[in-house]
Amino acid sequence: MIQVALCPSEIRRISATDLSGVTAVVFDVLRATSSVITGLASGVEAIIPVRTVEEARDRKRKDPELLLAGERDGLPPQGFDLGNSPEEFAKIKGRRVVMTTTNGTAAIESVRLASKVLIGALLNLDALADYLFTHPARNLLLVCAGTGEEFSLEDAVAAGALVARLPYDQGVSDSAIMTRSLYERVGNDLDEWLRETKNGKHLQKIGKGADIRWCARLSVFNLVCQLSGGNIISLTD
Ligand code: MLT
């Protein structure tokens, strides 16, 4: 069965249920999961997602070797080493990064008790689809992190792009069919659609429009990442 959690309230509801036996794929296309994928593809050793800015700072106090990354309102919190732009993550090699973002890391945290938590973005869709083909999940939950408390189009499009690549012809929920139809409607105009989203407009307003172009690229990284013992690591050699 493929199910899709379309917004934060639905993620909270599902996180209170038994997630054993569930493979979750978390999408926060603009920009948290795109930054995670870019970082791990470029040589970041591991990313530690945490909920709050204070928790991130506390981790760094205990281990000064860590880098702090993330955003609030799209911008890096005071004293952080980097924000939430994928191009910043592309420059980090061989370091461990603590990351906190408004929706993305919160969504990852919410489903941490699932049997498997994978990280999804447009950037690694084919790799994810190949992985799920060779490691089929009986219960697949696609988690759309959203923007603030709201549904976000970009995460639903990415979830639909994954649904469209999976060989399941039975056991697809209404929400999964809806995201697939949305993806088919968007076609190749990903960059254009992402610019029209609430988060896309906000990123352009704060001068981060280049991040949208980066995140709108399809399957440019052959990489699958998994949450393992609180760290997001690459499963790909
Ligand atoms: C989030 O986690 O809410 C987003 O990644 C926000 C952003 O940096 O655009």
C-alpha cells in the first residue's frame, strides 16, 4: 500500500500510530531534503536532524567539530555555520552537520520510529525508485513536509513523481493517485511550478531564487539516504 501524508497535521496524526513495518520517504523539496541529498552526494559524512535551534546549539556545545545548518523563515539562525541552501551543503566535505529546519527536519523526526526512513527529493528520484524496486516496501508512506502548517505543492509533486516510478498497480491510496496526477500535469515544467509555490515565492523574496533552480532538477544524484541511529547517512557507495 502506498499512502501519502500531505501536510503537517496529517504527519502528526500518523506519527502517533504504530509505524513498525512502514518505510517512510520524507520530502521537503524546498529545501531541507534537497540540501540533505546534495550534502551527502558531495561528501558530507552525516546529517543529524533535530527539532529546535536550541537543541542544535546544544549538540555543538557538546561536540564543537559539528557544523550547524538550517533555517527559520528561510534564513540561518544566529551563529549557524550555514543556512539551508543546497549549494552551501555542496561545499562541505567529510564533516558531520546538525540541521534544524521549520518543516523538513520536523517531518523526519516525526516518523523516526518507522522501520525505515528514507530521504527524498526531486534530485534523487530515480535512485529512490530503483532502491524501492529492489527493496519493496509492503507499507510505503510518502511524507510531504509542507510549508508551515500548510500543504505544499512541491512536496506533493515529488511524492507523485515517485509514485509514477513505482511498479505498484494495486494498493495505491487516493492521495497517492492524486499526487501522481499532479506530477503528470506538471510534466517538465518543474522549475516554473516550484517558483509559483508559497515557499518558492518566499525564497525569491529573500534572494534565494537560485535554490529553486537547484532543487527542481530531476534525478541528478544517484543517491539513497537513510536515517540510522539519529544520523542521515548515504546508502550508496
Ligand atoms: C523547511 O524545512 O521548512 C524548509 O526547508 C524551509 C526552507 O529553507 O525553505
